[in-house]
Amino acid sequence: MSLFDHVMVPKNGSLTIEDATGGTPISMVVPYDEGDFAHGDMQAGYMDAEFMKSRGVHFSVVEVGENEIELTFNAHATDFADATEKALPDMAMKTGAFAAGVSVFGANRPWGVKLTYKQEQTNYGAGADSTLVFSKVRPIYAFSEAGTGKFSFKFRVYNPSSTITRT
């Protein structure tokens, strides 16, 4: 099978965020995002490597710990909170419609969600869409009113070697 030749573009991407509620998770497709989703550096095994030197010359490379991977995106701000509708800040803060949510880290654990990035490709002849699934992330958000109000989101990926799926 040859590689698909239709380039990924923002208009064909979408972000879905959900909690770990059994049966029917609390879920939202991110509204009004700017199409700027990005993930930080990744490397084989999701492990940071250190190059060892002796007298300035490399003699070994060793894996020293898991990558600290961060996800980011921006969205146009509409609401800070809502008791029943799913507002982005409520997703990050576990309030409003997400107040009863179950963390992906487990019940009564720090708040975390699952984030899925999907790039629509079947409409252009591919056999399947491309996805990145980050099944355990910790959400963080910020707001700026400059220009038009915007939310900025960062997500810290937990245990990337067992919680990231690429298809």
C-alpha cells in the first residue's frame, strides 16, 4: 500500500475531548478552535536520550526517562462557564457540565481527560482517517482578551509510551 498523498489541512481536522465516565463519557468536539493543534517532540519509545561523552567524544547513548510531551491549541472564547452546556474552561477545570466527570487517571484522582485529534481523509479516497489519541492528559487553560478573546490550551501527556495511539 502506498502512502496517502492528500496533505493534512486544518479544515479537515477536529479535536474531541472526553472523560472516563463508563458507558457514555462526557464528550465534546472542540468548538471554534483555530486549527493550530500541535504536539511537542516525540522520539522512539517516547524516551529522552542522553549522549554520554568522555573527554568531549561520544561513547554511548542511554535512555534516561520518558518524554515530557505537551499538546497545545487555541480556540475563540465564547463562555467561561455553563452549568449544562460544555464550555472549554469547564472541561479544563472539572466544573459545569464536566463537574460529575470521571478522571482518566481513575476515580478520586487528579483530573485528566482523553484528547483525540482526527484528520478526515476518507472523503478524499483514503481507506481510513488519521488519528492521534492521547488517552491520559492533564488540561491547563489560559484566556486573553487581546484582539478577539481567545482560550489557549496546554495538555501534559501522562506515560506516553502506553497512552498515545497513532493510526
